[in-house]
Amino acid sequence: NAALTRRVACPDGINTATNAACCSLFAVRDDIQKNLFNGAQCNAEAHEALRLTFHDGIAISNKAGNVGGADGSIMLFSEVETAFHANIGLDEVVAIQKPFVARHNISAADFIQFAGAVAVSNCPGAPRLPFFLGRKVATSPAPDGLVPEPFHSVIQILDRFADAGPVGFEDVEVVWALSAHTIAAANDVDPNAAGAPFDSTPFTFDTQFFLETQLRGQDFTGKGTAQGEVTSAVKGVMRLQSDHLLARDSRTNCEWQSFVNNPQKLHDRFIDAWLKISLLGNDQDAMIDCSEVIPEPTTINVQATFPPTLSNKQVEQACADTPFPTLKSAPGPATVVAPVATNPAV
Ligand code: HEB
Ligand code: CA
């Protein structure tokens, strides 16, 4: 019963919290919303903040004794880890985020996951992600080779996720986690197409990503020579080979399709998958639930639609059990999706 939960007054004189340890997060939140996400936007910096949660968290291996995970190593040992091929581009994100950690009383490990949860809340349609405080802090950099690449095979990717932590991830959980690519773009896969988004709505947390990756590819966005890129159905959108293959592989295709036009499932399963990533290498029971500090995202009510000129005819049906949902097509002529602009220097 929420009404009976004792709340403490925070020293800032404004906020209250269920646990006093959460009080310091309000100032961190307000600072990053203003100065990192340019006024609580779902912008490139917010997208990158989410990507960083994954690249810090996934760097843990059961085979290697479960050292690391969401421990801040990507920031604390950034000279080492941002030089890894899979972490390309994250050197800039880490450099932008470091001063925020320096001016608040928060560890790099907690900051990375907290910033990611706040970032997602800026995207209309997103679920409100939970945040737990109190991660173990890295004492060494993660080894290279633990972050999946877009040119990896499905089996390589599923094996890597299964090996992440003592419990690991099931095949379907990999699909759940990839909901993140609904608010995402690539800057370095093909430098000729910097900012090319993974679906036509990179500022909205919707199911378009799962729909659009199931369509027959037509054109490369950029030069078409990048490792890990395949043709996409919509001009301006970049499709990663890994997303393309996961949408079609018999181990993952039905789960992939099940997200199309199902925002409730998108919310529920992304919360599960992301929380697990954000806690890798840590013991949730020993941490403090500060989810109340994460803003409530704006809700949207949109139907998934085929992009203009496309329809069920372009679906490359992969799931053998269930037909693809019948959906409307957006009206008008084919459009070119604009790149996601990188932030002006903050
Ligand atoms: Fe991700 C992005 C890959 C998973 C989140 N990705 C990205 C990219 C790539 C990737 C390549 C681009 C980069 C540049 O910039 O160029 N991923 C990937 C892979 C995988 C993944 C291979 C496995 C399958 N992701 C993931 C997850 C997550 C993510 C799980 C979370 C959760 N990503 C992300 C984001 C992004 C990306 C958010 C975007 C960023 C920007 O926009 O900038
Ligand atoms: Ca989207």
C-alpha cells in the first residue's frame, strides 16, 4: 500500500524518497536532463546513453568466472575499452559523461545505468525503466571480444548472451533486449551514412523496428560496403546484418514477429531484459530500488504501419507458426528517413 510507505525528506528540501540513499539521484537526474539530454530529449546523446548501458553490462563471461558486467569499467578504463572495435564511437560518449560523474556523488557503474534509464524515459512510448543503486565498481578493464558485433552470426550472438553472467540470457531475451534498436542509429558502421536510424521512428519507442526489419531489403544506406550492414526496406534507414538474421532465424523469428504492433509486450519484456543487463555482475538483493527517480515517459497511441508504398506483400515471412499481422500502410509516396543529428557540443 503506497499510502503507508514511509518517505524521508531529502536534504535538497524539495524531494522525498522511500530510501534516503536515493536522494542524491534527483540532482543527477536534473543535471543530465538539462545538460546532457538538452532538455529531456530523446536525442542522439540519449540513444548513446542507452547503448553504453549495454556495452558496460554485457562485458562479463560465465566461462571466464563472471568478473565485470555493469561495473563502470567502460568509463573507468576507457582508454582500454573504447579502443575495442565493438565499442567504436563510445569514446565520445564516455568523454561527455565523465564530468557528470565527477560533479556528483555517484559511481561510474551506477551513473551509466542511471543515465540510460533516464535517457529512455525521454522517448515517447517508452516503458519506465527500473533503477537499482549500489553496483560493484570495476578494478580492471573488461577483456576484448565480449560485445557482439553486427557481422556476427546468430549462433555467435546467442552464445555470447547465454554466457553473460551465471544465469545468461535465453534466445528470446536477446530479442527482447533488441527493442532498444527502436530508438537507435549508427554513426560508425558506415561513416558515409552517419546517424542512419534502425527504423523510421528513431525518436519514438514503438514496434516499427520489428516490423521494418522483416521487410525485403532494397537499398543500402551509405556506400553499401560496410561490414555488418545489409539492405533496408526504407531509404535512409540502416539495417544491421545481425538484426536482419535474428528476424529470420528459426530460434528467434517468432519472438521477433510477436512484438509487431504489441506495445504492451514491448514495454514488459524490455523492462525485464534491460533490468537484467543493468544488473549484470551485481546482486539485486543487495541494492536499493531507486526507480522512483526515473521520470514517467510520455505515452503514445500509435498503430504499427507499413512505411509508405510498402505492405504485407514485402514481408519476408519467417515465423512458421503465426502469420504476420495485417496492418495499414502509411499514406503517400516513399519517404527518405532523415539521419539522427548529433548533438551540438555540450
Ligand atoms: Fe545495439 C547502436 C550492434 C544489441 C542499444 N548497435 C548499435 C550499432 C551497432 C549495434 C553496430 C551502431 C553503432 C554506431 O554508432 O555505428 N547492438 C548491436 C548488436 C547487438 C546489439 C550486434 C546484439 C545483437 N544494442 C543492443 C542492445 C542494446 C543496444 C541489447 C540495449 C539494450 N545499440 C543500442 C542503441 C544504439 C545501438 C541505443 C544507438 C546508439 C546511437 O544512436 O548513437
Ligand atoms: Ca522507433
